[in-house]
Amino acid sequence: MRKWRRVYASLCVAVATTVVLSALSRDVRSTLMPFYNETQKTSLLFDDSSDRVGHFDGLFSDARAYQNIEESNQHRQKYEAKCADESSTQEEIVEILGSWYRPSLDGEVATQQSKLPVEPCRFTFLDFGANVGDSMGKLVDAGIPPCSKKGILAPRIDLEHGFLQPLQKGKGFRKLITWIRTQMEEVSRQLSGPVQPENYCYFGIEGNPIFTNHLNRLQQRLMLTSPRPLRRVHFFTETVGAAKDETTVLFLDTVNEKENFWGSSTLSGHRDVQSSLLSGNDKREVSVQGFTLTRLLHETVKMMPGAHVMVKMDIEGAEYALLNEAFDSGALCNTTARAVRVDIIVEVHGEIQKQS
């Protein structure tokens, strides 16, 4: 049985697997240190004195980032004003959404930028189990509220083409979008300033090599969209969350094609892995790079007061080893001790059999 659970870094004193399992259902948030006054907290949103090297130059420079944030806010304000205007029409709202993002086809520049080294960001989203990148899309969607007055449940970014489209029927709010929006709203209140998706660097971790080319193209498209939906997008392809920073084996799901082979796992006992073994398909396991949560927190999160990291895990049973490693290493305790807020949401796979 699979269930989404929230786990927060202030639970870092729990180290045993049995304790982790009970901790997943608790609702305890790590927050910013209380001694910041309103002026100090506001400055945390825009004080980039240390962001002067690496990918914060050129396309990723502070000036470009602020320009991008400002342009995104202008689109958001225009959209919200039209939505609140009784005289506006649904067609006008749809037109605003369609013109919000302007994807570029300049793949050469995007390829150059994608090769830049990973560096820590003040606002970070770590996506363990990125699959086709749909959680990245939900991070973008979380920054655009619904316009129910005009019959629009929620805008959604079309990852295939890069444009916003209105959702007018069906499920407008999925749990992950709601969770992301809630965290951004709380961080905005703590910092006394708006924090939106365009403030965040997104890092996706995905092991299945069948998605590598797709994720690389998606990364390039998002980074050359104007305004950029996110500050930076980077996929760690053919990489999985693991208990150790070393090469490991990923057992492939080859049967759930309609669900984008969502059952691939580092655990051979996973039911979809077992079904794949019985299917007779040739390619059943691949060698991939394993990264710990400790390593990725160190490499992607700027350890400074007022920083924020959201972690989403959907890794088919490997979440137990990944969380235990982070508890054992003290990485979560060390992160929150620096007044960095950490929010974690995990899909728990209780039916996974333990490895012998």
C-alpha cells in the first residue's frame, strides 16, 4: 500500500528504521530562527552577496534572476487582476496564460548552460524519483493559483511544449501541488516576502536510462524559456537516491509502460520488478550512480539562514535507506541548525519486501 507522508528535519533525532516509520506521519516543521526581525527576514530574500561565481554568472546571474522574478510577478499580477475583474472573460484569462511563458528553440546555448557545474541555491527542490519530470511541472503549477470565477480549476504547464494551459475539468489540485504551495506560502510568511517557483533551483534524480534524453531536452527547454519558470533546472540522470555514494544496481520495471515504468527500484523484491522478471524482457537491470541525501543537501542547498529546501521522494522502497542515512549522518540536524527550513514528503511503499 502506497501513501504520501510528510517528514520534517526537526525529527532528525530519530535514527532507527522503526522510528523513521512512525515519524513519517508526524507534522513537525523546521522553521527559521526566531531572532530575525522583519527587515532582516526581508533582506534574506534578496541578499545575494555570495552568488558571484559559477552558474550564477550569465544566464544564471543575480541580475537575470531578479529580472526573471520581476517579469514572472508581472504576469502573475496581470492574471490575478483579470481573474478578479467581473467584466473579464474566460478567453482573456486563457490568452494571458498562453502568453506567460515563451519557450526558445536555441538548443545550442541550452546545452552549454546545462554543462555548468551544480552549485548550491538558496531555494532548492530535490526530486528523488523524477521519472518523466512531472513533479518539476507541479512545482511550476504551484505558483499559479486557480481562477474558479472564470471556470478554470488550475493552470498547468505543458512540459511537452512549455506553455501554460488552463485545466477546466477533472482534478484541479493534486496533493503534491497543494503541498508545495503550502510550503512556499509558509516560507513567504516567515521571510515577509513572496517566494514563488521562479526562486527555486530544481534538481531531479532519476535512474532509468530510458528517460535520459527526454529529461535532457526538458532541462534545455525550461532553461531557455522566458521568463524562466524556475531559477535553474538540472537532472541527475541515471542516478538514484541510495544509502551510499557509489555505483549501484537499478532493477527495471518493464511492464508498466502506460505509467512510465514507475516501478523501477533498487530493491529486487519490488512487485513490479518481479513482474518484469517473469515477463521475459531482456533488459532487467542497469548500473547507475547512487547519491545520498547527505551529499545532495551539501551540493545543492546554500547553507544560510532563510534558505529553504523541499524534498520529494518516490523511490519504490529505497526511501527507508535514504532517510536512515540522512538521520545517521546528522545532515538534517546540521541543515536546520543553520536556520535552513527543510520540508520532506515521501511516498511510503509498505509492501516492499526486505532484501535478504
